[in-house]
Amino acid sequence: MSHGIELAFAQHRGLLARDQQDALLVAGAVSQSPDLRTRSVVSESRDGLCAVSDGVAISPCPQRASRTVLEALCDIGPQHDDLLQDGWIGPRLIRRHVHPALCRALAGDRRTRGSACTLALLQWRAGRFSVLNIGDSRVYRIDRAGRWQQLSRDHTYFQSMVERGEIAADQYVGQLYHDLEHMLGADEAEDDFAIHWQLGDWTPEETFLICTDGLHDTLGQEALEALFRTERPLEAQAAVFLDAVLAAGAPDNVSLILGRMASPV
């Protein structure tokens, strides 16, 4: 018997930012709210998806880029079946549907051309999951013992240097090196962006966290792990994370989604 998937989510503009440049997709609806306090839904469907997108602040219209990308995901239908990969949203659909949709919406006007964003997506089907990301929005997997694993890959210059062995993962470098190396941009010529994609089995009592850098950069993974309790209800846990960001000064927009297999009533 399918238990469904419970999703708890929240979003905030932050205490310093003027605009909400994040977008959040849950239950087929895109949110871009300055203050979306924690709520939860249960998806009874055998398949579904949720996602966050963070507008790149130095690009022309970051808030439009993030919303457009998530709206393109909402538009996926039977006409896109040939772009799916074994039924999953993978790199092919991102390159042939999502990126072109962003370009159609924003690349034709010099005032909005180059608008950019990140993307982190979690999809589920019949007890399996798919994680896809571009940029530095993240997906974490937390097992029943409370052990954390980052499934997404940060597409930053820093991470590339670590992977090439040029610097250590704990080495201090200037902020410039933490800038994005890859992102989704409204420019047809910028189509060589990196996409990280991973599949796996979703077992009961595992929790997934999908979030923008307003959560993981503000608090850091060590603090996130310390704030997490496997026995805590999902909506309450999302509230704990959001409250911690606000208490830390919330210097950036923040969007977060927690997902877990729902127990049968």
C-alpha cells in the first residue's frame, strides 16, 4: 500500500533583502512569497516532484528567472514524454524544455536577457527518487539514524577546485571562489551549463531536504544537523529551520522543503 509523501515547506524574503528572488514548487503550485510560514501537504500520488530555484542576484531579473524555470516544470505533460529519461526528469528535459522556456520568456528583451537562477529538484516514483540540481541550491538525504548526505553537487568554482585537488575542502579562500560556475541563464548561447543527476531508492523514515543557499549558507551544515530531530514532525522541523535562519539575521532569501514518506492513517 502506498503511504504517500508528506512535504513541509517554508519561504522568507529574509531580513536584509528587498525582493524575494527565490521560487518554490510544491503540489503543482509555484510560490514566491516574502513570508510563507511553514505548512505541509501530503501527496498520495505514486509520482510527483518538488523544487526550489534561487534567482542569481547579479543578473537582470532574478525573480523572473526562478519563477519561469519552476513554471516550466509545472508545464510538463504527455507531449514531453520523449524528453523524459526512463520516465524521469533528467538533463535532456532540462536542456530541451526548461532552458528553452527560460530563453523564450526572457532572452528576447535586452533588459531581461541573461537573467539567471539555480535549480534543485526532487522527483519520486513508486518508492524511488531522482535528484537534479544546477548551481548551489542543495538536496540532502537524512537516514533514520540522523546521518546526513548531500546528494546535490555545488556548481561553484570552489567545488571544482576541490574536486581537481587544487585546494582542500576546508581551506579558506576568498568569496570570489564561492561564486557560481554554472547556472540556468536566459541566453540561448549559454547552453553548456552543468547538470547533476542522481537516482536511488526512497526507504521509509528517510527525510529529504531541498533548499536554497539562504538556508545552508546562513546556518552551515553542522548547525543544520544539530537542529534536526528524526522524531520531530516534519512541519515542526521546517519551522525550526526557518526560525533559526531568522534568528541568525536572515541575510538572504530562504526557501526549504522537507519530504518524507507519510505513515498510513
